Amino acid sequence: MTRRLVMLLVAVMALMVLALPAMAQTDGGEVTEVVFDLAWVGAVIAFFLPLVTSLVKRQSWSDQLKRIIAVVTAAIAGVVNTGVQAGWVFDSAGEFISLTLFSITQVYVAAAVIYQNFWSGTSTETRLAEVGS
């Protein structure tokens, strides 16, 4: 458990590093808060997303299909995260696309790291996988 906790802390620190460029974006001298919130809320979503994925996936599915399900759930979470954080109001389609791609990428990578180093093989994940099957 100590190793998992250390890996979780490393993942959180990596997420903070990912958020630094987002915090550095300025709009007229002010830090863009939407991107900052996007990173932090994305990190929280990423922590719990593997559990949701465990509920959805079936043990009989191939590894490739399970990965596709993980990407799709991360994409849905990233789009919803972007929309909720920005109030579904964007200056342009390009702004929505760039924020959404940032959120999807961050959520997927963070969820994969957190799953491999924290949730994988735990009793919680195993029970949820059994419920899903």
C-alpha cells in the first residue's frame, strides 16, 4: 500500500506540472481560471474514472475493447468537464476544441496512471468489476 500511495502522490505532482502551463496562460494580464479549474477538476475525475470504467467493462471483453471503453469514458468525462467549467459558453469552436482536447488527454493519462498504480488489483476495483460482469 505504501508503494501505491507514493505512486499516487507522484501522479498528483505530475498533474500539477501539467496544470502549470495552463495556469500561465493569460488573457489581458489575468490568469485564465477556466483552464486551471479544468486541470484540477480533471484530476479529481481521473481519480474516480477507473472505478466507473470497472463498472462498465465486462471480464469477457478483449483487452483492446476494454482500452477503447476507457478512452470513450475519458472522452465523455473530458467533454462534460470542459462544458461544465466554461458554462457551455465559448468564444469560438477552436476554444472549445482546444480546451476539450486538453481535458480529454489529461483525464485519460491521469486515469491510466492512477488505475495502474492505485486501483488495479484492489478489492474495490475487483468488486466493481464483478458487479459490471
